Amino acid sequence: MATAVSEDFWAVTGAQPSPGRAFAPGERGVVVLGRGIFERTLGSDPSIIGKTIRLDGRTLTVVGIMPPGFRFLFPSPAPHGLDAAQIEAYVPSDLSPANQVRGRNMAIVNVLAKLKPGVSLQQARAELQGLQDRIGAANGTGDFYRMVELRVQPLQERLVGNARQALLVLSAAVGFVLLIACANLANLLLARATSRQKEMAVRVALGAGRGRVAWQYLAEGLVLATAGGLLGLLLARVAIRAILALGPQSTPRLAETALDARVLGFTIAVSLLTGILFGLGPAFSFSPGKLYDILKSGAHISPSPMTLRLRQMLVCGELALALVLLIGAGLMLKSFWKMNTRPAGFQPESILKMTVSLSGPNYRQDAQQLAYLEQSLGRLESAPGVRAVGMAFSIYRAPAIVEGAPPLPPGQTSSASFHTRSAGYFRALGIQLRRGRWMTDAESQPVLLVNESFARTVLGADDPLGKRIRVMQKVAEIVGVVADMKTAKLDADPEPEVYIPYRQSPFLRSFDLLVKVSGTPQAAALHELVANVDRTQPVYRVETLEQALSDSISPRRFNLFLLAVFAIVALSLGWVGVYGVMSYLVTQRTQEIGVRMALGAQRSEVLRLVVGQGMLVTLAGIAIGTAAAVALTRWMSSLLYDVTATDPWTFATVAAGLAMAALIACWLPAMKAARVNPVVALRYE
């Protein structure tokens, strides 16, 4: 992506080319190259500085190269594409009247600014809004400025969007899995420490001090934790490659994911901390004061009641954390299912989509832009197998000013998205007309179409046909109402939309072309038809509309996949924890069970005893997890579509599933206990 920037850009961002220099104030005909294009296209040749290259139909002299590591993401200025793009070339901007990059009565720029210390975003927004109102009043164009919304937001928020919230949710999921794994490790080491009490008692009896015993446990814990950390790093390398291959490219900075020094340091710290905590824990559970009792006991040593309660509490916590993760994954799964089952409002099959952005001196005027567009439409319409061709561009989002409508109540707005469309667009997508008539490409008077959401939310009970809406400097009449549709994102609810004939549009420099064909779209051939109109103009994002819609929810699909993986891992660890504790308790209570059976207890009673004890821990974990999920899932509301964060069906289904899994984990050791031979059990040591 190449962009025009003012000379203040370098001071605002703190960036400086190296090698080379930034362009000076008032300097024209020069370019600063991004590191990416310098390395990929120019072979990292430093002698390019001072030479000329062709860019956007102009000959420019290279004066600088951005240093390695500098990567500036910039939001696309076009309203129809809010994706962030990496700048590959910087050229001086010139906003003089003779050189503005303009469409019809419209110029689009992005402005970057640093707030002064102590100035809030709300204060800056209010000040800029007042400035916009004063400019409109001074130039007699107050209606124009009243129609255009002023948006002031942090650049990071604009670039990251919902990705931050998703990453926070996934980070919490990672933390939960780590805690569950630590709880399992603690259970394992506590059980091992109990079984080794006689060994440690013998060591102490032979002269080993408490510090020596503690060091033994600590060394073993550190070895175990270090081995786990190294294995985790190896698995992380494989996982990162899979994430980079499967992850959506729209995720900000996904390509920069790597095992760097910070990740390595975090892994080492967690491994050492885990080894120290869970290595010393068993050491403190060993009491030299009970040395005589331990030595005179048999081979079998029963754990203390406190140790048993601690192990049950750890399992309860595991199940609670697993339940939170499973509920989160369940909510996202239900949300994703609803996205794919709700109709988009049109027929995306066999439609090819491509994007054109006109640039350079040959396309500064309206007539030049219109000629390119109509030549492209004509070539596509005459291609074999093409059934319909349309163009689309989203102009802006602004309050809809309806003539004669009463003022809205305070705090309520009538914002709508204004789009440019050709008549063939509606035919290509198979959109349904609800009322009125279609607009044509050759309307003699300003007209427009609105969707059902606009008619319902902006006009209410009024008949939309014949209503007049101000669009930029003109007033256009509503001639038809079309069905709601989702052409940009499947995970967005339909919003009020207004459609303007492309010949009445205030902007034609960038647009999408949609081609409906019979059978499978021949992307290469159709792309070539448009590219041949003018080889200097890029035609990109060539893809089927089905693929574009699928890509629109790819971040949600990817987040769902990762959260589901964490939830499955958490469920597996929780299941292992329940099974391990119950198996350990059955082993510890073998003699007790033998006595019970020798005194007449039935196998069914033994089953109820063991399963009941395990299910009490499980139900406690489910209760705690449900309460935690109610409190925590509200933070992922922005990631859900048409599903509440406390959806009762999801909560009930997940809780029942976890209870069933825990029941199986308890049933297996219970069956083992029920098969105990009383004679063997009474002799058990």
C-alpha cells in the first residue's frame, strides 16, 4: 500500500528513514520506501536511493528506506474497507485545490494526531466537532458537515477492533488451562509424597535433615518442571506454525507471532515457579514428628484428612475452570452456528468479486472515473457465461436527513450507511424488492433505494415511497424498498442502508465489481478483462463472494477453534484429575471396602459410596464454575452474535455434559472397588 503523508507524519510517528532521509517540507516527486518492498521487490539494493521508480503513474525519486523493524499499519481511508494495511511507500501529500485527490465533491483523508498531556479523547472529539461546525457555518455548507459524522478514535482501537477482546479471552483461557495443569501436578505430587513417606522417614532416621529432604523434593520438582517447559517450547513451535497457516490474515500482527525472548523468559519463569512451589509443597507435608508412627506402620500409609481435602479442593477447582472454558466455547459455537444458518438476504453462489482503486493523474476527474467504470462493466457484461454485472461502493455513514420528518428525541440518531450501486448489482445478487420499483443507471432525477431496516428504524410507520432524503448537496426521492442483506459480514446485523445510482454518486475512485456467471466463475479470465481496461490500475481482491463472506467470519471461526482446543484440553485434564483422585481414594480405602463387603455390604452400595463421593466434588465444581461463568462470560459479549452471554441452554448443556464426563471418571474406579475380594482386601498392606 502506498500513501501520501504530510511532512509532519515523521514527527507524529517518530519514524525516520535509514538509510536515506525523509522528504523536506514542500518537496515533491520523491518517495520513501517501506522495508518490505525494498527487500522483496528491489532485492535490498542500497543504490536505489537517488534513482527513480514508477508509482501510481508517476516518476518518483527514492530518497529513503524505512529501517528494519518499523511497521506502520494504517486504516484504509475508503469507508468500504476498514482493514488495516501496511504502508509500503510514502509520498509527500499536496492538498492544494489543484492537486487534491478528489471524487465528486468529496475528498477522503485520514488525520493522525497526538493528544497533549492531560487532554482526554472526549475533549478532543468535542473540540474537533466545534471546529467542523464553525467551518461549515463560515463556508455556508452547514448541511454538508451536518450529514457527515466526525469520528475520533485511538489508532490502535481502529486497527485492532475486536481482536483485542478476543485475545484477552484467549489469554484467560490459556491461564485457566495452566491453572488446571498445575492443580493436576499438585495432585500428582501430593499422592507421590504420601506413597514416599516411609522412604523419607528412613532417610531422616539415617541422619538426613529436613533441609536435605526438602532439597530432594525440590530437585525432583525442578527436573519435572524443566522437562515440561522444554517440551512445551517444542510443542509451541509446532503450534505457532499451525496458527500462522490456519489463522485469518485479518488478525492484526498475526504474522509477527514468534517465540521471542519474552516468551522464552515467561516459559522459564513459569517452569521454575511451578517446580519450586509444587516441589516444596510435599516437603512441608512431611512431618519428622511423626517419624515413629510412619516407621512402625505397614507398607500402606493412609494420607491425612487434610491432604485428602486439599486434593478434592484441587479437583473441584479444575472442574470449575474447565466448566468456564467449556461454556465460553459453547457460546461461541452457538453464535457461529447462528451466523451460518441466518440467510444473508441474497444469493452469493457463482458470483465473482474484484476491487478496483483508481489512482494517478489520469483519474482525477469525474468523467475519467466514470468512463473506466462503464468500460469495465461493458466488457464484463459481454463475456461468455455472464448473467449480470454490478458495481458497489460504500460512501459514508451519516445521519439520514429526511425532509419533513419531526426532530428525533434527544440521544436518538437516524444514522444510515450510504452506498453507491448499479442496477445490475441487485440483479447479480438476486436481492428482493419489497415495495416500489428498482432504480436504473439512467435516472433523470436524484433517486435512491432503502432497505427494510431503514424503513423500519428511520421512517417508522410512515410510507417510505416518495420520502426525500438529503444526500450530500442533493435531495433524492425514495423509489423502492429492498430486503435486508449482509454483503460485508455475516456476523453483523442488518443496519439502515441507502443505495444511490452510481452516476449520481459523489465518489467513484474505488469500487467493487460483482459478476454473476453460469457455473463456476473463471476468475483469471474475468480479471484479465478488467485489467486490460488500463494496465496501470490495480485490480485486486479477486475472490468469490462466498469466499469473501466466509472470510468475514474467519476471525470468529479461528477464535472458536482456539477456544475449543483449550476447552477440550481443560476437559481432558479435569477428567484425568477426577479419575486420578477417585482411583487413589479407592486404593487407599481398599481395606475399608473389604471390611464393608465382609460385613454384608452389596456391590451396588459400594458403587454408590464411591460415585457419590466423586459426584459431590463434581457438583461443587459445577456450582462454582457456573457462578464464575455468569460473572466472566459478559466480557466476551462483543464476540457473540445473537446469543446472550448467559444463554441458559448453553449453560445447562455444558454443565450436564461435564457432569456426565465426571460420572464416567468416577464410575471406572467405583467398578474396580465393587470387584474387591474381601479376603484379599483384609490382607491388604
